[in-house]
Amino acid sequence: MGMPGEVLGAPRRRMRSVCTGPTSERPEPRREEAVETLRYALNGFLSAIRADRAGQGGPVDAGADDIRYRLLAALADELDLDNDRLARVIGLSVPAVRDLLDVHGREGLVEAARAGRGRGGSVARLTPAGRRELYRLDTLFREHWEGAFADLPAEELRTAARVISRLSGVLVPTR
């Protein structure tokens, strides 16, 4: 059993201060350790995501709920995304997105429409059946998340959300 808050598979390191200033300028040891634990947890999380995406090098399963949800949720925003931009948003290749749109089009979940705002060309849009499917998947995922975090109080969940929001700024700093 590891230390509290330790991420399984993350490298264990001895804590040492990188601050060289006077003691009064150093962060308190528990806070410094907590930030370090968060950093390692995030690195473990990002490694898991990279490993998962690397395993998706083959054909994409159009029927997989997570892939279907990502596509339908991106289209629900009605941003008139062409296939290249849609592929970037959902993290798949352009050919995989074309295949998904073909499959979901045959299922009646998406349809081609003219791009708005005078841009020309066509984009994919959700059909009413696509919106119903997105709602079904959203309900399914919401129940899954509720169960996964049922043991955490609401305030801890709000704190986690604030931390994740700040991590976005650490990972992709504004210029």
C-alpha cells in the first residue's frame, strides 16, 4: 500500500524543497507535498490518456458509447465544424471521423447541412434522433460518474473541479 494520495504506477520520489530562500518564504511542507502529489497524479492521468489514445491506432468502433458520445456532443454545439476541425475537437483522425459520420448518418443520427455564416460547404448536424441518442448517452454517463464519486462530499467535488480548471492554465498557458 502506498502513501495517501499516491497514484498507482506513478514514480515515488522523496520530497525535497526546491526553494532556496529563507524559511519564511518556503511553502508549508504539507502544502508542498500536496502540490507534488497533484503533479504526479496529473502526470499519471495524462500517461493513461496517452496510452489509451495510442491503443486507438486501429479502426474506430463507431458503436462504442464513448466515441459516439464525443461525436454527438461536439455536433450538439452547432459550431459548423468541418471534418478537419471536428477531428481535432474529438481527438480522432479525419478518416475516422468520415467513417463515423457515414455510420451515424446511416443510423439517422447525423445529416449533412450547409455551413452557416456564409462559409459554404457542408457540415454534419444532429438529427432529432441524434439528439435523443446524445441525451440517452449523457444520462448513462452521468449515472456512471455519480456512482464513481458517490463517496465524495459535494465540496470536495467542487474543489476538484476548480483544480482541474486551473490545470488547464498550467498545461496550456495563455499567451
